[in-house]
Amino acid sequence: MKNQALKLLTLCVLFCSAMSLKTYAQKGLNHSEIEAKMIKALEWQEAHPIFAIAPTDWTEGAYYTGVARAHKTTKDMMYMAALKNQAYWNNWQTYSRLHHADDVAISYSYIYIGMNDKRPGFVNLDPTKKFLDAHLYEDDVWKAGTDKSTSGKNILWWWCDALFMAPPVLNLYAKHTNQPKYRDEMHKYYMETYNQLYDKEERLFARDMRFVWKGTDKDLKEPNGKKIFWSRGNGWVLGGLALLLDDMPKDYKHRAFYENLFKEIASRILELQPKDGLWRTSLLSPETYDHGEVSGSGFYTFALAWGVNNGLLDRNKYEHAVIKAWKALADCQHKDGRVGWVQNIGASPEPASVDSWQNFGTGAFLMAGSEVLKLKK
């Protein structure tokens, strides 16, 4: 009797797995092919290291966040090996500017390692704690509002990219160490950025105060007369929101704000998706550089897929857009694994090319793949 029950259970499992794979195939997706493309991207990027300032800078932080997400989904130890290797050679350090959100982005990968490797003495999060404590609790010119630059450096996170760099780290650190004060401080500074840079009519973030319209002749405009909204800038925000919500407690007192903001921006990004699947570097003036761009599109694909997989976005409304975007992203990968069509380091819409690549573009590609793989579930 027990053997018959076991056989029946096995048949049910096999049948359900087969149906799941069939559904996945019907969506035009191939699980093994996606995993292979992700590994190939990892291998190429590891063999071709690049960074803007140092191995602990924000570009590496964004890349290794993608590696961490890829490992979280696939459990492939190649990703974990890459994570541990860079952490070891970095000696678990952040970069040096303690009041600059960019310079703690690398710690997302360190904390993720710490949550998965419990060996005593291996993981060292002391440099991360030192950074976060200084970042949150020490005075500086941005917090004081004494920097008079046109970018609006009168708050801690005065540029929208910062919402990817520091908040997910603070949130994950709070979760890992069970110290909610770091999450509460994160929310305080997040609201400053939201209040300063979020355009409620467009449901998009200006990159910094230079691009916020003030109703004067000096307002920066696109050639078509519209406001300037940078694709990767909003990709940083929406991708960062997905990371935040993934690790934020369901009962966190401010969670509703983040869920609502996520859904607002996601709905706007869906409206702005071009027919070929990839977003242009200028969201409201796509004709300015009329070609797809991988880093912003990768973050959008990750975030929209995450929203579908976690029930925040309507599958019937968003899933097709995610699949279309992933297929277009996959077409931007060279045969050797390099991910092209990535806009170079910048702060506003600029062109990309088939051969332009950056490590953070690879990170966005890995993040997108990590959630597309879950669509079958």
C-alpha cells in the first residue's frame, strides 16, 4: 500500500513538473537557455573586470547585486564563488566616501554572502556597519543643505540612482542583523528624495534637481519639448524598490508606501515600453536615441517580473511585456557572453551601441534573468 502511494505521489510530481515546463515553453521561454545565457554573461564579465573608481565602487556593487540575485534563484555555486572571491579580495571593504550612497552598494553582496555562509570568522560586516553608521548618523554638507550646486545637493540622497545604491543595503542589513532602526532611517532619507525628485504627474523620478521643472525658461527639455526622464535613472529606482520589497517585512509600518510607489512607476514604465521590448535612454523622447538600451531595460525587466512573481502586478497585464523585454535583452548578448547596448556611465540620456558594455549592465541582465526564470511558477 505504501509503495502504491509513493508511486502515485511520484507520478503527480512528474506530471506537475511536466505541465509547468510545458507552460513555460508556451510562453516562448527556455529555462536551460536562460540559465546558460546568464552563466555565459557571468563568465565573460569575470574574465573582463572593469570599474569606474575601484573594485568596491558602485559599478561593482550593481554587478554583484545581479550575481547575488542570480544565485538566489538558481543556487548555482558559480555565482557564489564569484561573490566570495570578490569579497575576499576586497577584504569586505566599502569604498571610501562615507556619505555617498554609491560607495556602500557593494555591501549588498557581502550581506547576502553572510546570510548564506555561516562559517565563523569568514564574513566580516564590520566595514559595512562602520559605513552605515557614519552615513546615517554623522553630519555632512549634503544633510546640512550647505552645498549650493545646481544638482540640488541639499539632502543625503540627492540623485535618484542613490535609491538603488543605499536603501536595499540598509534594508537587508536590518533584516540580517535584526536591527530595524537601520530600516527606519532608510525610510526617512528615502522620503526626502521622493519629495524632491518624484514627479507625481509623470510617475517618474528626475535624475536630480537640474531636471525638475520649475516653470521657468531655464528648465531643461528634450528636443520634443518634454521633460527629461532618464531610463537607467528610473531603472535604478524601480529595481531598487523590488529589492527593498523582497527583503522588507510584510508588516513593516511603511511598506504600503513602497508597494504603491512600485506599482505607480511600474504602470508608467509599462505604458512607455516600445514595441521591440527595450526602453530608450530618454523615456519621454525615445526618438532622440531610437535604439534599445540594456541597463535601464534590464532593471525594468527584473522589477516587472518580480512584481508579477510576487503578486503585486497583474500577470495578464505585465507578463507579456516582461517576456518581450527579456527576449530583446537576450538578443543584445554577444556570442562570447558580453552584454552590449549598455549606455556608459552618465547622469542623463545618452546613446549606446552594440559594442558598449559595462559591468552594471551585466548586473542588470543577471537580475532580469533571475526573475524571468521564476515566471513558470
